[in-house]
Amino acid sequence: MTASGWAQEGSSTEERYSAVQAAFLREDFDRVVRLMKSFAAEPSARPVTASEGRMGLWYALSLDRLQRARDALDELDQLKMGWLHPERGEAESKDSSTDHDRLMAETLFWEGEIARRAHEFVRSRRAYQRMLSQFPHTIWRSQAQLGLAAVLFHQQAYDEALLHAREISGGSLDSPLVRDAIILEGLCHLKRERFVEAQRCFRDVLHRPHPPDVQGQVSIYLAEALVGAGRGEEAVAIYQQLILEHPDASWARLARFGIGWVAFQQGNYRESLERFKEYVHSLPSAARQRADLPWMGKSAAEALAVMGHGSVEETIPQLWFAQGRCLMALGDDEAALTHFDTLQRLMPAHPRAIEAALSAAEILERRQRLDHAVAVMESLAHRSPTAVQRLHIQLRWASLDLARGNAASAEKRFHSVVDSEVLELRQAASNGLGDVYAFLGQDAQAEAWYRKAEALASGNAAGYYATYQRGRLLLKAGHRAEAIEQFRRLTGRASRPDLHDVILNARFALALAYLMNEQLDLSHEVLRQAIQQARDPRQAARVNYYLALLALREGNPTDAKRLCRELVQQAPESDEAFDAHLLLIDFLAGEESLRAALEGLQRYVAAFDQWPVRRRAIIAQTFGRFARQAGAYATAIRWYETAWKLLPSQQGELDYRIASCYEEGGDWIMASHRYGAIHQSPWTIRGQMAAAKLLERASQWQEATRLYQSIMQQAVPEAKIAQERLAALRSLEAEYQQQ
């Protein structure tokens, strides 16, 4: 439908103009539409007059106000065609030409506005830019600049949006247009994480009186900038003031959400969940029902139906994500997975959906459900992540690769992130590379990467993790005193919620180190502290494994078995439960028979390929040990070799076990060769000692002497034993020569 070509008899253009104008000024938009339809005839071939153009604009704006943006944009297209009619040109007067230019500029401006509000950002951007280019001196210029800045903001072109906002923001703050430009400038800084600049913009606005809704919304923005700058307490004070002054206002609801978000970012997970409950309770009924969807256990179809009833609060995807992360941190993995799954299914295009998928994959990997984790990660293939999210995806894939034993792929992925400009990502990649090299048994390289991670930031969770892993490397190398000191430093620091897990693991490692050092009272004390630190019964149950080891050392196998059974029942998916179950199988071997123990292992062997790489390696080692005890050396060697392929970090020990099987089976030549071929500390020295003893037994004294002398030249505990053996060997040689 077009405003050109009116030919209604009995009403002049002036009368029609007056009627439409009066209805438009009364905001009687339905009447404007009815009048324009009654005036309509077939489109004519002549150009649009200024009066017809003005009525056409009123018609388009009325359609927009009646929520018919698509029809409004179609009408504006017709108007533009009329303005560009080939008969317009030299024939029209200068005044007429000026009128038409003014109306064309206004048409382009409203096209930009209506398209922007309809989220047709490409069309809106094109209209604004055309207006600013063709009509640089129009009265609509400043508003078009602001509209274009808003479009660019929505298109995430924040720096370009900032340039256009600054074209306007230098004026008087008494102007709503200038005020809105400064707010948009602040939002651009906020998105770019330039929090100080964002605060300046928002404070400039708040220094002047504005309508309550503006004051409230800008206060929310200021609080967000403060949160980003790490000034959460100041943000909470602003939120609380907003709630106190306007408890029923929409921005008060946002303030309640903000308080929950600050608690989440500070690692106060239980408090965060409580604050989020208060926020949800403040929502209107329909919105509250949508916000509570993850807790309601609805099917996908039912959930989609609920989501379809009314507009979705902008905070809901943020809410579900934060609640999921809180639940995840508190150990309620199933509830966390439900939140992440709800967000991914119902709002797959939201940026938080990608982060929800990454969090779900992290939980599934930790719970050894690797196939499910891979499926979640593969679901991201058709998403459109940001540059930073792509790096997070690489990190999660790298972690999964390592969990599945593919160290080469994990190493490549971690290296692709380690030079990121984002410190958090660099640190995670550095720790990841440390994990890769620790898995490969290349401990010196592993320690170097952990040190790099510590150097980036020692006081955050990633820094603590690096310190913890260096302690484990020290313990593995037999440097117990240094390892104990490392773990004590970690467990002695002030605990924060975000450091909970790594400090708890450090307590377990410290208890184990004390146990290995025969400091049993200290080990008991550390485990008592671990029970107090545990957040829930499942975490407390993990302590049972270490208590069981202590009970065994103290000669109390009955308590050890009870503790293992309780752990398997209360925290069945934990690594400690897996180890405890194998310890119970060890009891079978000692108390009943090897046959009973091997039968107990059968359920693990039956599902061997489904287990994560670490557990497969432990199963293979255990089966190899039992087979060796039974004298089935060929079977033992086969299982040890299976474990050797799965766990590079323990290849030295496994080489030693394989060589022992050859020795006990009577093949001394092969045993000596395997002992001498070990190239992983500390098993290299142990292998040399075993090979030297075999050479002694075979009366190959010169070769044994050479090995003992080599060991004596190294700073290792075995050097003293080698010296004693060498002295005994020389005495034996002297006796032999005298005979």
C-alpha cells in the first residue's frame, strides 16, 4: 500500500492532510491507518508530493506504534521510491527540493529507528549511514548518530559504536540525547572491560538529576562496572540502596540479581543461591515459572511451552548459568547438569549456552563419563563462539584428550592457547601443559610449566593448582620433606570458596606424604582437618580411603575394610572409591585366594575399554600384580605392557615390574636387559641395582662392578648400597683369586 496516487473524489489533499495530522497528533494511530486506507487508490506513476510524503511518514510511524514494524518498513520503501521518482529533479523549485530532502532524510532516519527496534540491524545500519552520508546537516543527524551507535553496539562493534557515541556525548548533560550517548559510551567500555572508563561515564550521568527509571538503570550499570573492577562490596551497596528506595521497581529486581551475581563471582556459592532465590521470588508469576524451569523437572516440550508464555527476562540465562556453576562448586553435579542442559536446550543461541556446555563437559569429564563429555563438546561444532570462547573450547578439548590418553593432541591444543592475551587462559594452558608432561613422565618439563603458571598468578585457584602439582612431582621423586613443605604451605593459607577443592586435595596429598614418612599422628591430624573442611558427605567420604591406608599401616585391616566399603557406597564415582574398591580386592587376595581376587577384578576387565585411561592403567597393573603372585609370568607381563602403553608417567616402574617377571621366571638374560633399559627416574637407578645383582649371581663380576661404580657417582640414596655391594663384591673376588 502506498500514499502516492490518491484520487478520492470529494476530499482535497489539504483535507486529507489535516485529518491524518489531527489523528496522528492525538496518537490515534488506528484512525491514521483507517484514513490512509480510505484514501488509497492504485499507485500512480507520478512522484510523491511533500504533503503526501508527510502523510506517508505518519502512516508508517502509526503502523510501527501498532506493532506492525514489517508493514511500516514496507511503507517507507514505497516512500523512498517516490522520492527517487525520475520526473523529480530540475522541474521542482528550490523550496520544494529542500522539503523533499528534509523528508527523505527523515524517512531514512525512521527506517533506521524502526528497523533497529525490530532487530533488523543490517537494514538499520544501512539506513542510518545513508542518511548521515547524504544529509550531513539534517536536524536528525545527532539522533541518527546515536541510533547507529546503538546498532553497532548490538552488532558487538563496540569501538566503532564508541566513536559515534562520542560525536554527541560532548554536549550538555541536560539533553536526554547527550545523556543517552554517555550511557552508551559507558556500556561500550563495560563490554570492552574498561571498567574505570565505564564508571566515569555512569558517574557523570548520575551527578545530574534524571527520571527515576534512568537513575535506577544507570546505577545498575555502575554496579556492573564496579563488579568487573573487583569492587563487589561497593556494587552490593548500590544494589541494596536501589532495593531500599524502590523495592518494587524493575531495577530493584535487577539489583537483587546483581547481589546474587556478586556472591557467585566472590565464590560465596551458598549465599549466591539464596540471593538468586530472592530475585526469582520478586519476579512476576509467569517470569518466576520460567526462571524455575531447571528445578521443575519438566520435559523438553513442556519447558518450551512454558518459555513461550511471555517475554523472557534477560537475566534468566545468566541466572541458570550462575546457579549451575554454584551447584557445581558445591558438589551437586546432577542439579548443575540440569541447569546447564536447560540453558542449552531452551536458549542455544545465547552466549552463556556455550559456557554452560563447557561446564557440563567439565563435570562429565571429572565423573569419568568421557563419552558423554565428548558428545557435549561435539554439539558446539555448529555454534558461533566468540574468540575467547573458542580458546575455552580448545582448553576443554585438550583436557578431554588427555583424559582419554591422547597426550599429543592435548599438547597441541594447550600450545594453541598458551600465548593468549587473557591471563586466565594462559595460566590454564600452562597448567595443562604441565599435566601433559607429567602424564608423559617428563617431570622436569612438567615442573617448568607449573612454575610458569604460578608466576602468572600464585594466589588464584590455578596458581594453587600449579603449586599442588609441583608438590606431587616432589613426592613422586622421593623428596618427601620438600613435598610436605609444599603441601603445608597450601593448606596453611587462608581458605576461600574458590580454593576449596585444591586445598582439600593438598590435604589428602599431605596426609599421604606423612604416611609414607611414617608420621602417622600428623597424617591423622591432617585428615581430621580435611573432614572439617569437606562441604558435603561425599567429600567427607573421600577421607575414608586415606584413613583406610592409615588403618592398614597401624595393623587394623578390619577398620580399613569398613572405611573402604563406606566410601564406595557414599562417593562411588570418586577416584578414591575406585582405589578403595581395588584395596578391598587386595584383601580378598590375602584373606581368601588369588582366584577370588581375580574374580573380583573381572567386572572391571569386562568393561575395560569403557574406563578412563588412568583407571584402565590401574586395572592392568593390578591384574599384572596378581598374575605375577600366582606365578603366571607371561600373563603378568602382558598386563604390565598394557598398562605401560596407557600410562607413560609410570613406564619406568612398569619396566621394572616386567623385568622382575623375567627374573622370577628364570630368564636372567632378558631380565638383565630390561633392567638396564629403564630410562625413567627414579627407576633407572633401581633397575641398574637389580641388573648388577643379577650379574653378581651370574658371576659376571666385572660388569656388576662397572654398574655399582656408576651408581656410586650419582647423588642418590642407592649410592651407599652400591658402595656396600661393591665392597662385598671385591672381597668375594679376592677370596676367589686366593683359591
